[in-house]
Amino acid sequence: MQRVRPGLKKKTRKMASHIVGYPRMGPKRELKFALESFWDGKSSADDLQKVATDLRRAIWKQMADAGIKYIPSNTFSYYDQVLDTTAMLGAVPERYNYTGGEIGFDTYFSMARGNASVPAMEMTKWFDTNYHFIVPELGPHTKFSYSSHKAVSEYKEAKALGIETAPVLIGPVTYLLLSKPARGVEKSFSPLSLLNSILPVYKEVIAELKEAGASWIQFDEPTLVKDLESYQIEAFTKAYSELESSLSGLDVLIETYFADVPAETYKTITALKSVSGFGFDLIRGTKTVDLIKTVGFPAGKYLFAGVVDGRNIWANDLASSLTTLAALEAIVGKDKLVVSTSCSLMHTAVDLVNETKLDNEIKSWLAFAAQKVVEVNALAKALAGHKDEAFFSANAAAQSSRKSSPRVTNQEVQKAAAALKGSDHRRATNVSARLDAQQKKLNLPILPTTTIGSFPQTMDLRRVRREYKAKKISEEEYVKAITEEISKVVKLQEEFDIDVLVHGEPERNDMVEYFGEQLSGFAFTVNGWVQSYGSRCVKPPIIYGDVSRPTAMTVFWSKLAQSMTARPMKGMLTGPVTILNWSFVRNDQPRFETCYQIALAIKKEVEDLEAAGIQVIQIDEAALREGLPLRKSEEAFYLDWAVHSFRITNCGVQDTTQIHTHMCYSNFNDIIHSIIDMDADVITIENSRSDEKLLSVFREGVKYGAGIGPGVYDIHSPRIPTTEEIADRINKMLAVLETNILWVNPDCGLKTRKYAEVKPALTNMVAAAKLLRTQLASAK
């Protein structure tokens, strides 16, 4: 059934509706290609700005035409919104040689990506999402100045088009709580101590917005959903009290998302005098509804009710949402309730209209960002007494269709998952004994070298995959092309003298999409792209039903690659938790049940790889830390089923089969004991871009007995590290880790890099490992 899309063609009366934020990349990744063209020197800054301007204006117009009353501005970004705030505050680390004035692209992108002479700033996950942000580096001597007028210029741009917007700023307290001490600053330094230093810049921005005619300003303060110390909660009172006079005459919205707001925090922020409205995520924060009912809501304030899910692609259950809204309206008052998304829509795909190949039944169950805008306004109109009966009826039919569809349920899969209870699925032998057995078989040198999996994805390689999918070349031609690429990658690694090889993953566009395409219970989009960081976009699969593995997925390519070399060749798999966290997951059963189903499917693949003679199998769990709940009370349950899911995948292999896993771009120190509990033989883990903070865990006495490869260089930067630089990093690792467990590898896969960068970087990496081997041998 085709979804009804009212209100997109003609202007409608604006009801109390609000969008927290919107996807930036464009319906067909227009910004991605513009950024990469600019970075490669193929287009100018003017060209990039024109693409960005066209996208921004199209987004504003779409929301205005749909009848949205509170339209956000300054949510568009060339990299990420936290880096935009760093630019606004002029908080540029000294190594970038910023001398003041308006921050331009050179400084901005150097902070994000590094340059030939200095590395990039740290990148980490945005709360529990697959979106990344650039971590601010601050110290007691950081100088702040108003250095980017982006928020004001975008507000003026929209206003000139006749569109009134609510400029969005990352709130001052969240910005500081997401920051870290700069290089050379004591690790005990608290960036929150700089609150009084950054508020003058916020005052300048507010003054300019007020002068430009803004009536609302939205401050995103998502750290409010976390378990904060009392002094951190008090910082919000201090900040908004200090800004109160500057905000006079403006309506102010404090927006939260991704979880419930704790009770004490809720009481504190709803007491803020300078704030006119509060936005809450009522999808992932259902307990906040109870707080509003039991604690109450301040009279005269606006409640921005996030009832439309900004992080998933399922059509809203409009009837259920309307019931929730009616109950809230009875508490806060008819003219004080605003229908909103639960968070920014940047975490979902852009427009379902672009999906011409998606199954019609499944398509009727979905809503992408454009459809969610319509849902928000439809709910606002219904709440105001102007219910679109046809739209609600179509929605109810889609909800019913999904619940009753036989393609959602597989009894055999559910029975197998239920049978997992009662076992912790650990391998029979401890890791020390397994490593000894594996070494006898693999005969690796000390400080063995490897890479994480992928090699550069060239234009020719992408063309081959694209033409094969479009049936423009035969399967025979496709296999020949991929085989030639694998052969090239294997020979290169042998030339570099890498010890444990990979096949380079030329058959895969994406590590999750590739597996989802071969598992039952998954659906795929053509243009369902979501930004991960910078220009990097992913196309999350849609898990709509029970998951199983009909046939082997990687065995053919892994056997082929192993036949090309005498060195160990890693079988490359994506783990169940990462497939789960990097997909749009069904919301009709608990996430852990879906994860167990995926684990059983991956287990079959692991066993088939082992039977095919693959001695080293890597099961990536890059997103395990990402899924950690934001509230401490929920962490243990998540870690229990997530770690268990990983162990299920490889519990049946022989002691001589070496199981690797990989994790990247998150703070792992607080879950190190769960990582140990995964019981992998070797873990490769991001380290270099985060200033090697992972090593601090081992300095503090945590004993790690399995193999471990903290990344020795950052692959998300085009910068090529020297042999000496890598050797220095390895020496730092040897100071806290045993020689016999340390591996040498990059931070992550190499698919986003060019061969001109990869070849010298890997050459230097192997040279550094050999240098250290020689030094260690002579020291005996």
C-alpha cells in the first residue's frame, strides 16, 4: 500500500510541530561527493559551498512546505556539529597554527582530518550512535574568541528565503563535558572549569541572533540524559542563569535525546527561568513520560514531545502516539505541547521516495526522514482537531500488515535462539593454552604484523560491483575481476612482508551490508544512506524479521585467497553485535533476541571457514562499545548479552583456530573487563587517534593475557606516519604489554584510503616492527 503524503505540495497552516535536526548529505549523497572533490583538489571552495547552500535551502523549504512550525537551522555541517562549535569558540589546538579571525576550510578540515605535518584531533562516537564527532581539546590556557559566524549566517540565509528558523547550538555544558584535556595538559584537568570562559562567546552569538530577528534558539544538551555528578548538574543552572539576561526576549528550547532524563536532572533543568521549552526523547526515554506525570511540568513552559523516532525507519504508530500526546496535553496545556522528533533525523535515511526497488509490503512499513516530517505534522494537526483520517487509516493498515505478515517469523530460528539459554558458550580451553597451540601451527614472529581487513576501494573496483549488480557484466566476469583484485592485494602484502594477510574485501561495499544481503530477515535500500563521519556514509540494512543464514557467505573468497599464499589468511566476518548496532533493527522484539539470531548465523559461517582450512578468523565487533546504554544501571544487562553473542559465534572451533576481533573509535577503558570476557585470542583496537589512552588501562594494572594490537597509526587521516613514529608507539605499548602478546597493525580498515597513502604507511609499519624485533633480540 502506498503511503499517503499530505501537505508536501502546498503550504499549510503551521501547527505546533518541530524537527530536532535533518540529514545533511542529501538524498543521493551530494555533499559527500562535493567534500571529496574539494579534498582531492578537483573543485573549489565556492563549488563546495554552492552544493551545501542548495542542500540547506531544499531542506528548509521541504519542512516549511510540510507545515513544520519550528524549523531548525545551523544543523547543517561540513563535518560535524561539535567541530562547528569548536570553530565558533575559536578553540583551535596550537599545532594547527591558527592566528585568529574567521576560521576557514584549511584550519577546519585540518582539525578533522589532519594534514601533511600534523595529525587530526581525536574522533569518537556521538553517544550510542554510529555517528562520530571530533573531540575538543581544551586546557587552562585555551583562548576563546568568536571565530565562526555560521549559526547567524545560516539563520539570515533562511530568513531571506522567507523561512523562520530556530538556530541550533550545542549547549555550553554538553560541549565541555564532551571535551578532553589538550595534549600536555594534566589528565585531571576538567574542561568544565572553562564554563565562564566560553559563555562570553555564547553571549555574542545570542546577541547577533537576536539582532538578526531570531525568536527561538535551540540548545542541544544531550549529556543531560547521562548519570551526572551533582557539580555537573549544577553547571547547567550556572550556565543558563549566566545567559539569562542575554536570552531575555527570546524563547529558549533545551533539547535532550537518546535516553530518559534522570529524576534529579529533570527537576533541575525544568526549574531554569531562562528556558521556555524542554525537548525529550519519548521513544528511548519512555520513563520521562512518568516523570512528567508524577513530578509535574512547569506551568507556562513548552513541552517538545519526541514521539516520532529519529533513529529508526519504522512508520510511527500514529494512533499510539496520539494517545500519548493527548495524555501529555492534559498535563501541560493545549497551547504548550509541541509534537517533535525524538532526536535529529540525521540518524535515519533521507526519503523513501528514492527507494524504487524496495519490496512494496516492507516499504509500507517504513518512514524515512521526509516521511517523518509528514508524520510529525500529521500528529500536530490531529492534536489540534484536524485529523487526516485517510493518512491515519493508511498508517493503521500498515501497522496491522507488519504484525501479521508471515515473512516476519521463522519458528525454527526462534526455537534455536531459545535453546541458547543455560550455557555461556565459552571455549573449553583457556586463552593462554590456545595461543600456545596456535603459535605451534602458525609459527609467527614476535610483534606479528597484520591489517584490519579492507584495502583501498578504487573507482574501478566500485564500478565492477556496480555493473555486476546492474547485470551489465556476467558472474564469470565479476569473479575474474574480484580474483585479480585479491591477487594484487595478496602480492602487495607479501611484498610488504606482512605476517597475517587479508584478502582486502574487494567484493564488499560495506561490512554490514555485505552480510545482511546474504542473511534472511534483512531488506536493503538503494539510497538509504546515513552519515557516519565527514564524507563517510553507510547504508544500514533493515532487519524486519527472524534472521538465519541460508548458505555460506565468505568461504569461497577466503579459500581462494588462502590458495594464493603460504602465509595465514584471515577469514573476515562482521560480528553479531556490530551487524545489529549498524542496522535499522526491528522494534517488535527485544534487541538481544535479534542479536542471538544473528550470532547463530555467524557461528555457522565460522565453522564452515574452519572446515575449509582457514586458521585465523576475524569477527569484527567494531560497534560493541557503541551500543553501551547511556545509563549505568542498564550497562550490565547489555554487556552480558552482547559479549555472550560474540562467544556464541566461535565457541565450537578448535584450539588451533585463532579468533580475532576488532574494535574502533570509542572509549574502551570502561569496558575492558567485558572485552577480556569476550575470550577472543587476539583483539585489534583503535589507539593512535585517541592519544593512546587505551594504554592507560594497562598502566593501571589491568592484566590482559590474550593477543592485542593497539593501532599504531590513524587510517582516517591522509597523513603517512614515519617508521620512527610507529616504532615510538610500539615502544610505548611494550612498556605496559608483554612482548609475546603484542601485535602491530593500523587502527582500522584501509578502504577509505588511497594506495598512494597505504603503500608507504604499511611499509613503514612493517619496518618499525622489524626494527623493534632486532632491538629486542639484541637486548637479550
